[in-house]
Amino acid sequence: MSDQKPGRKAKPAAVGPPRRPMSRTERAREDRRQRQHSRRRRMATGLGAVLVTILVIAGVFLGSKLWHTSNPVVDFTGEGGQQVLIEVHEGDYTTAVAQTLLSAGVIASVETFLDVAQSNPAIAAIQPGFYRLKAELPAATAVHELVDPGNRVGKLVIPEGRQLDDVTDQKTDAVTAGLFTLIAEASCLDLNGDRHCLKAEELRYAAETETPEALSVPEWALGPVTKMGHDHRRIEGLITAGTWNVDPTAPAAAVLAKLISQSAAELAKSNLPGTAEQLGMTPYELLVVASLVQREALPHDFAKVARVIDNRLGEPQRLEFDSTVNYPLDRQEVATTDADRAKVTPWNTYASDGLPATPICSPGTEALQAAEHPDPGDWLYFVTIDKEGTTLFTHNYQQHLNNIELALDNGVLDSSR
């Protein structure tokens, strides 16, 4: 029977003989032994964790290998399904192209496409643009179809010197397609038996009615473009010569806006605004000069004609270029008539001082460079004297009249005009 009082907890009884207090040396030795024991225990725990991690990674790797072995990468078979339109963007690498094809349902696997594409060097030369392909194609077929130029659609090539409207030669009746016609032709798309094309009239109507902002007219051209009201020729020259891509599914206004914005970006890259400022001109005026250079001379004389323009504007003296008389005419000829030269239009430099109201064509890179860097000289007059394009330049008006006689003798100019 316990003699402990109720409610009190019993103290533990001592077992064995009383422990002798440790000396300082013994206590230090015991502490060192405890630390070594703890260190070994932590090392064992860490090694165990590393081993577990290695085993997990190995398991995942082996599992992945087994999964791929039992589930090979899929690929379509057969000749494909419905036609689809895809776009390759500027700067797209092959992987990005493959992702676009996958999203459009053309291929079943990016990996399979890339494996096949490695053996076809033509894939690296794929140009930005729009391509018509079938859905659900085997990867090898998709690569072959993508590099086939016949499957590219919406490619637009604008030669130097073209204007918005078609032009008919007065003598031969030959028609030179203008930008509206070229764009309309480039927009044609045959897809699953249906054919769709923009019409030149739709593009002209958009040029007339859309606001300059909606057409992406650059800020430096807003003033002159707005001043032309609703004349479709207000956007002349803002779509520069070169190779462009037209979205065959886009409406007319969107197509024009993209072409104008891309052209403005290219002009900015060539530093047109900066160069114009150095020359004491606006970028728009410099673009107008380049269009005159393009239409008035052959490339080897571009820089001389640019100097004539600069010299005449500095006199001041009217430019009197036949190209500016011809510009608004449906039927054009090298030698204009007295009646045509007398008509006052926003472009006729016989009837008005200074530059025409707009560019008169889409100038190329060489014409732009010549406008920016005219040859040194005092020339005020020039005339082409033979059918090979030989052009004589002079500062003396009497000498110019003599040169005109040479052109008449060689049949380049018509004395009846």
C-alpha cells in the first residue's frame, strides 16, 4: 500500500549507485562524441535522399523510353483532306512553321515534320507568305508541298514605275497593268473548288473612301493625302515597288492598309525622313522627286535627272516634264500634245510651278537613292535623242533646242506635236 498522498505525482526513484559528476575533460570528450554521431547521422540521411532522387529520375527516364516505344509518334497517311490556307511569317524558323501546320491540321506531329524536313534543304529557303495546302498530310508530303512554288498564293510583284491605274500606250494599244490590277490578280485564291478575287474597282473604291488613318498612311504623308480629298490617286507612290504578300482572304481596305504600312516601314529603314530633312525637303516631297526620276530616265541617268529637278526648283523654273502631263491620262505617249500640256491638273508641271501634287508612280530603290544623292552639275535641260535611251543634259537652252532637233531626226519625238 502506497503512503503517497492523494493528488501528488510520484517522483521517479533513482536506480543504481549515485552518478559521479564528470570532470571538465570528460565533459568535452562526451560533447565531441555526440557531435560526431550527429554528423554521421545527417550524412547518412543526405545520401539516402540523393539515392532516392536518382532512382526517381531513372524511373521517369525508363518509363518515358518505354512509353515512346509502345506509343510511336503519329503521322497522317493518305492524300490529305480539305485545302487550308496557312501563313509563314517573317523570321519564322522551321519549328515555327511546323507549329503553324500543326495548328491548321496539316500535320499530325511537329517532331515527325522536323525529322523529314532535315533531309530537304529547300525548307530553309521558304519565303514569308501564304500557302495553300491540304489538311491531314503525311509529314513527307507536307514538306514537299510546302516547298513547291505552285502552292504559294498572294505573291505580289510591283515593278518600278507602275502607277495605280492601268495605262494604255497611245501608239501600240498595249496595256500596262496598274497596282490595282496587280493587287487584284495577286489576291485570287482557289480553295476547295471556290475561287475568290478582289476586284480592281473594290481597291479603287477603298482608296477613295477610307480615311487616311484607316489606310495606314504614314504621318509624314497625311497632309498631302488629305489635301487630295477623295481622289483615289492620293495614295499614289505610298505602295513602293518590290515583292509583297497579299492576304487572299482580306478585304480591299485591309490589303491596301497593310501594303502602305509595310512600304512606309521600308522607307523608314532606308532613312527617307532623315535624308529628306538634310536636303531641306519633306519625306513626301522626296518621294515625289523619286517618282519623277523613275519615269523620266533610265537608271544610269537617274542621278542627273535628280539634279535637274533640284536645279529647276532652285531657279525657280517650271519642271515641264511630259511624264506629269501623261500621268492622269488613260492613254499615254512619250511626246505630249500642246492641248494636253495646257490642261491644268494637280500634276501638270507645264501648267503649274513646283512639284506635282502626288508621286506619279511607285519608285524603285535606285530612283529613291538618286533623289537622295543627285549628281553634281548645273544642268537645267535634258532630252532623250535616240531609241537606245541616250540622254543629253545641258545648262544652255539653245544647246537644248539643238538636242531636241537630234531627237526629232531620230524619230524619238514627233514634230507634229
